[in-house]
Amino acid sequence: MEKDVSQRLEALRYHYEKDGDSLTLRGKKERGAVVFLSIWLTIWTAGGVLLTWQVIAKPSILEICFAVPFWAGWFAGGGVLLAVSFGRSVTRLDRDGLSDEYRVWFWRMSRRVPLGEVRYFHAIKERGSEDDFFYAEAVNDGKPVRVKVTDFEEAEWLADELNRMLGELGSCRPPGGGALETVVIPWNSRSQHVEPPSDCRWTVNADVDSVTFEKRGKFSLAKFVMLTVIMLFWNGGISIFLVSLAGIGADNAPEYPSGGWWFMAVFMIPFVGIGLWLFEMWLFTPFARFHCVRWIVSRDSVVYRAAWFGIGRSWRYSLEGCREMVMEEGSRVRIADWPGDETGDRKITFVGLDGERQCEIVDVTMGEARWIVDNILLYR
């Protein structure tokens, strides 16, 4: 048995370190990826130098348009190489809580979850476009914390090890502890004075006859850099075809009435639309702080308002005959959705006497949902 355990620990994609009341997982370097990316980037760099020399020697709009996605790809590949070569990920579970840190030189992204907010760990599988991804996920009152593993068997083993550690720390709560299941709160319930989770992004403001929950966007430098590279790569490639269609830099102007020209022009419309959407995302990302979402809950209605720089629109939903509030699974907001910063995969549904869903407060974690519902009961 000891041999099987030692073989398993050797095959893990991270260093497993258990010392007393602390369990630490340190990511290993992927040497094969480093070698492949180094060779690819060397070849790509040589091509980029030749292309840059061509632009300098014979500048033209078409040459510049061709160079933009090439160099955007170079920066993307260089960033991935730096992350794979020098990135360090450390996940630690101890009496101070669950910490997750990723560092590349001076840039660091970290998060700490108090031990009391960690409910349990479980194994999950996500289906990608080509491959499946496996994780040991910490189910928290706030956002989950994930450790990527090789296969589902390893995810189950690691989740069990982490749950054992939680048990030793006296904090493990089984899946029935209220983290994932649907929770129904009657409209006439009393407040339990629930505290918000440590990573709560919402603020509350109580008025005479209503309570307002507000969330503002948050600027992310890493997200902005990623969007910049994607936007330049896509729009640079699209601009090559647009410049050719316009006949800019060509010896002969294009024959607009020709069938081939019109076919290409119509064919490019959806690609141009995606490029404009990416540009809009990129343009607004630095100003994410000025994006505000508000939910104003009173006894007989809910008002939802979304605004940029104070300019936006509102939607009103009636709560007459509201019977209960249901905290249930929603859909996690991705990078492609406004306001560009994901919060949670839960939602609060207001249900009427006839069972009809009156409205939904989306994009919240389970801890945020419990806190919001409790404040509605306290101030309404």
C-alpha cells in the first residue's frame, strides 16, 4: 500500500506536502511545454524580424496589417512561455484557511478563504472543445477554488485527501451542508443576521421602504492585456481582407460589381461584427469601475438598473403575491459578458403564489445569495 501511495505522489502534476495541520500543493514545471514553446517562439521571432524588416523597407498599409496579428501572436506565445517557465502556483490548506496563489516574477494573483467558509472538496469534470479538464474543487460560501489534475480518479483522490485535512482541522461539512442544493426561503421568514462572505463584491444600503444592493466592476490588468492581444490578433487579420477589398495598396482598383468581390464582402460581415465587439470589450475594460449594477428591493417590487458612467436603463418587476425566494444554481458569468468580472454561479429567484417566477437576481455566490436574502428579510 505504501508503494502505491508513493507511486501516486510521484506521478502527480504538483508537489504534495503534508506537515502536521498544513497541506500544501505546489505546481510542477511542464518541461515538455517549455521546450516546445521555446522552439516555436524562436521560429516565430525569426519570421517576425523578417516581417518587420519588410515593413521598414517597403512600408504599406497591407504590410502593417499583416504584421499586427503576427506580433500579437508573438506576445501571446511569449506570455504563455513566461507563465509556463516561471509561473509558480501554491495552494495551501491550514488553520488560517485555504490560500491560492499564482506568481510570475513580480506579478502575483492570490486569494485566501477563511477556514469557516470552506465547506468541502469534490471532484469535477469540465468538457472543453477538444479535451476534458479535471479539478479538485473547494466548495466555499464565496467563489470556488480549483486545483487542476490529470484525470478524474486523481481528482477524487485529492478531494478525499483535502476533506481528510478539513476533518482534522474540524471544519469539513458534507455536501448536504447547504452549499450546492436549492434553498427555499419563505417570504414571511425572519432575518438570521447572516454575514457576507469574505470575497463579497456587493454593498447594501437600506432606505425607509426599500433596500439597495450595488456591485461595481473591477479592473483587471491581466484581463486587459489578454483582451488587447486577442483584439489585435483578430482585427489585424480581418483588416488584411478589408484592405484588399478596398483596393488600398493594390496596383489595380478592385472591380466592385464582380461576384467574387460581393461574395467576400458579405462573407466578412460576421467577422467584422466580432472584431467590433472585441474592440468594444477592450475599450470599456479600463473603465470597469464605472459600470454599476443595482437591485432595489421593496415590499411590492424589484428594480434592476445597469449603467455606465451613471447612464443606463432600469427594469421593474412586480413582487405582489411573492411567496418565497429560491437560491439555486445559475450560470457563471464569463470574461465575454458584462461587466467583465465573474462573481458567482448562483441566482435568487422570486416565486409568486401561483409558482410563477417573478424575477431573478443573478451572478451571485451562495454566500452572497444567503446574505442578500437575509438583508431583504431584515429591511423590507
